[in-house]
Amino acid sequence: MRRAVVNELTSLNFTSMGVKSSLAKVYAKVAVRDMYRMAKRAVDCQDIIFDELIQFSKDSYFGKAHNFAEIKTIADYQARVPIRDYEEAKLYFDLTAEGKRNILWPGRPLYFAKTSGTTSGSKFIPITQESISNHMNGARSALLANIWHTKSTKFVNGKMIFLSGSPELYDHNGIKTGRLSGIVNHHIPNYLKKNQVPSWETNCIEDWEEKVDAIVSETMNIDMTLISGIPPWVLMYFERLLERTGKTTIKEVFPNFEVFVYGGVNYEPYRAKIDRLIGGKVQMIETYPASEGFIAFQDKPDVEGLLLNSNSGIFFEFVPADEIFNENPTRLSLRDVELDKNYAILLTSNAGLWSYNIGDTVKFVSTDPHRIVVTGRIKHFISAFGEHVIGEEVEKSLQQGIKAAGGEIVEFHVAPKIKVEEGLPYHEWLIAFERLPKDMEVFATEIDKNLQEFNSYYKDLRQGNMLRELVVTSLPADAFRTYMKRKGKLGGQNKVPRLSNDRSVADELI
């Protein structure tokens, strides 16, 4: 698909970054200059991407079914294409997964990223020839922006690790299929392969605990400069590494460790422990990748929010979060968004996704350039009593509890307790502590007080004596890992939901 301004960064030669640190700075300067130039034109880029997506796919099965040939405006498109999640678009995904051509996008996908669905079993998310660059360029842009702003390139000459799923792919009706992280592994440039660890054989180990032990064996005596992964699994790697080496900090094991790249979950609950284990200053880069697309990345150290990847084959729509389940919700394009409002995010992309609801909520903290923070999951909320408590409110309240009473958290889950033997129902916070708070009563009260401040519905229920103060249930430090292992989801991209409107996770944890 031809593009006038979309994805200009792909024309740059990246090979110099793997050769000399000095050249990396020069390359970063050029790339980041272009990145911010396009970020200034984000709304224009979105309009161009939208037009190209419609034109390129008008003769697909989906395009014909929704009369793309007649679409002239975004409003035309929204009138013809409803919001769908995976279950609602399953007909089209199933036809694509059967190997049929020209269903959601011309031709057939290059890959399927296989993920676990909560209601539909395994999900097969298409990755096309046109969309693979979105996944690769997002991570690259994050690293280049960090080089430009910090002027530090030491990491490019050392070893780099991404704690990920297996890179082994299998054939699914003629299309290579596997975990997103495994697919991306096949597209790491050759000039970086020599810097990558662990080995192919170790990366292919399926059992996560066995794999982490093997990674520790391979990496404990090398010059590691960049480490990347989902925080809970990085934490597990750090703990095993320190146990094996007898060291007290990661900086003792890897003196040149310079860059930590993370994403997938809110980092704040892990920050204190990971910072303590690292034991020194490193550059922190947050990213927002998903099987459906690389959505945003931290472009500047110590600045709130992630730069929206508005120039990479994805057209974004934003729905006010409290309208997402309405029959006809408001659908905004990038030009219409406002600061500090909670939106469900929709993707229309060159992977063949059309107003696809990925289930996340975001909030804009800047519109020049467009930066977002992830505030939670649409389906991860508590509203058993009409309170509609969301992830952002829970995580911010938890941080206030830690600030007031101390303690160090491994992981947590919040669920309603409706049936009680006596007294009022309540929210139960199941928390695996690395270190207990100094005063558990102060800890719980501070969380409850702040949750009331962040959520007026919860406040009304508490003050109206419909709910009692939340209850904190302390779990062993390894409780969540044990739970994930029992469910066959230990490691990789798997995460425990932090909020649930029922007791399914909570009762198993207990």
C-alpha cells in the first residue's frame, strides 16, 4: 500500500546502530526529528491512513459487505461499520483462519498471533505484510527516542534480552501461527541477532520456570545492557538470577545494564521491588504493544504519557468509556479527543481490523503531541453494587495505601464479596506481599478512603451503609505464580486480571 506520509521512518537505514555508538546518535537525531514532525501532523496522518485503509480494502469480503466503495467520510464509515470485539467479529476471523483469501484484507495474513480468549477460546489475530512493520517500528522508535534524549548509547554494544514466548511457529491452514513475541523474534534484524539472548533453543522451552532457569544460566556471566519484558516475569528472572549468583542487586551482576523496556501491565505495583533489585539507575522505557498493533511508547524520559503511534497503519477511534456498552456510543477520531477523559480505544488497521475494540481504556494527558496513559480494561471492573470501579482508581488507591503504611506488593486482585455471613458486603483485596505494611488497618483504611475520593459511586455506597470498608486478605508471595502455573499460563504475555466482577479468580486464589 502506497503512503505519502505514513511510516516515513522506514526509509532510514538502521544498521549503523548495531555498529558504533557514535553513529547511533546521528541516526537517532534524524529519526526522532522525523518522528516529532509527523507527531505534529498526527491528525492529518490519521486522515490519510483512514482513506488508504478504505481504498485498499474496498474489494475485500468485509469491504463489500460494508459498502466501502461508497464511503467518503469517517461519518460514512461509522454509519456502516459497528464496533466489534473478537467474539462479535468471529465470523470474519474464522473465515480468515480457515485459510480463505480477501476476507478482512486483500490476500491472506502473513501470520496469526495466537492469544487466549476469555469467552471464545484461542483467538487468531491476523498480521499482514503491511502491518508487521507497525510492531517492529514501534519498539525501534522507542529506543531511538531514548538515545536522542539521554545521549546514551552504551547499550547498543552489549547483550539484549526480551523475556518472551517461544519463537516456534506452526502451520495453521497455510499461515504461520504463534505468539506475537515469537513472531516478532523472526523479524529482528541480522545485525542485532548477535546481541540477542537467550539462544533459540532456550527461547523455545515451553515450561516457564525451566525456561527462566535456562535463561539465567545463559546470561549470568555476560555483559547484559538491555532487558525487556512484562514486569512480573522480569521480576521472576531477577529473583532467580540473584539467587544463582549470590549477588544482592542486578547492577552487581550486570554493571553495564543501562535500559529496561517494559509494558503489558501497570508498572507502579512492581516499581519499588524492581528498583530495589536493580540497585542503581537505569533508563526506563514503557511501551504499549498488543497482538492487534503497537499502540504507543514512551518517547521522552520523565514525561507523563506514551506517544500515540499515529503514523503507523492504524486509524484510531475513541469512545467515552461510560458509553462503550451503549447501542450507539459516541465515536471520536483523534481530532476530537479531550484531556483527562477515559476512552475505550478502537483500532482500524492494515492488519484487517475494523473498529476493533481491544478492551483497553486510555486517557490523554497531552494533545501536542498526543500522549496517553492506559487506565484499565473495559471488562476488568467491579460493579456488583453499581459502583463501576475501574483499574486506574484501584491502582492509584493502592499506591496511596503503600505511601501511608509501607509494604511491598508482588501482585493483587480485587473482587466483590456479596454473600456474607453477617454485616455488609464489601470489596475484597487479595494481595501477595513481599513485605507487609507496618499497619494493615491503616493500609486498608487509606485505600478505602482514596477509592471513595476517586469514585463517587463507591463513596455513595460506603456513606449510605450499602458497603463496609474494604477487606485486605494477605496471600503468600508466590500465590499468583502458583495460580498461573495451575492454569497453565505461567510466563510469556499472560497476566492475572487485577479486577473482576465475580469471584472466579478470587476463590481460586484463596
